Amino acid sequence: MLSSARRTLAVGVVTLTTLAPAALLARPASAFPKGDSVLNFNYKVVAVTHIKRSNQTVTPPPGTFKGGIDLDTGKLAGNINLPPATFSQSEAGIPLVTVTAATVQVKPVSGHIDLSTLKTTSTSVFSLRIKSMYAALPQLPFPLPVPVVNLVGNSCMTESPISVTMTGTAHLSGPSKFSGTFSIPNFVNCGAMTAALNQEIPGPGNTFTATVTPV
């Protein structure tokens, strides 16, 4: 019974971002007091982010969340890893640019699980980086004679970190879902596209949901 309960606790642990390159995975046991019972976990994460200001939904490829749960205190800690997401930003149904975005983890995920109800709260802190933005080009039967240019350069990212707090309850069978809202700060170092990005993306009321299943 105890072993089953401990495995159940792990089902309820995840948070996000939405859009991340590979992150170094810390050893979760180092985040907890010596001598505590720690359950390590490894989850598949399917995340969806909706950007309110531009009415854009972004779904990166599935990622992972690896970490641990302190079974003495309910504390959780770990690292989330989501691949970059690529999407088209359009107007009136006409694609204008193709964007690839990713998160850069600022510090490990932290949170708490109520060991009696399995209600979970966890927070992820990361910067949002626009890795590339290319103008959408018409399909032609021959290559263009000019090179394709990354419109945002190599250093485009939010001017300060983003904090997302996720809440949800674990389920004994099937996937578990967690969600939260967050604000996106202005972007910097995006070249001539800085002003345009700051008109289309930053602001409050963005939503993030993550569905997690044990690997």
C-alpha cells in the first residue's frame, strides 16, 4: 500500500512553459534534506500555451519533466524540458512569418504536493527566446536568388524572466492535467522586429496547460 501511494504522488507533479530547448537535469535528491525519503519521477509532458494578445495557440512537441518528491514534506523539485515550437503568425488567415520560440530555464521547478489530497502547486521560471523569425514566402517552382534572413537575429528574448504557477490534482488512472496563467514581459535585442513583437505578444492573461503521464 505504501509503495502504491508513493507512486500515486508522483503522478500529480508538473509545470511549465511552454517552449524549451534541452535543459540540464539536476539530481533531484540534492534539493531535499539529507535522510528524507525521495521519490524520483520521469514524465512525458504535452503542453499547450495560448498567447492572449495575439490570439495565438502554440503547441510544442512532447517533452519531459524529471525530478523528485520529498515524501516527508511534500516538496517537489525538478527540471522541465520541452523542444522548441515553430508556428506561423498570420493576419486574416494569410501567413506572414514563421516563428521558432523556446524557453530558457532560469531556475529549477519548485512546488508542493498535499500528500492527503494529491493537490499540486508548482512554479517554473524561465525566459522566452525567439530563436528565429522568417518571412513567409510563396511556393515557387525555382529557388529564390536571395538568402533567407532571420528577422530577429540571435539574441531576441524577454527582458526579464517569466514565472508560471501551475495547479491541479493527480488522478489514479490516466493522464493528469495542470494549468496556470502568466504575463509575458517585453522583448529586447530583436533588431528591427523589437517594436512589432512588443505590439503583438507581451501582456497578462496568457494560459498554459500541461498533460502529464509517467514514462
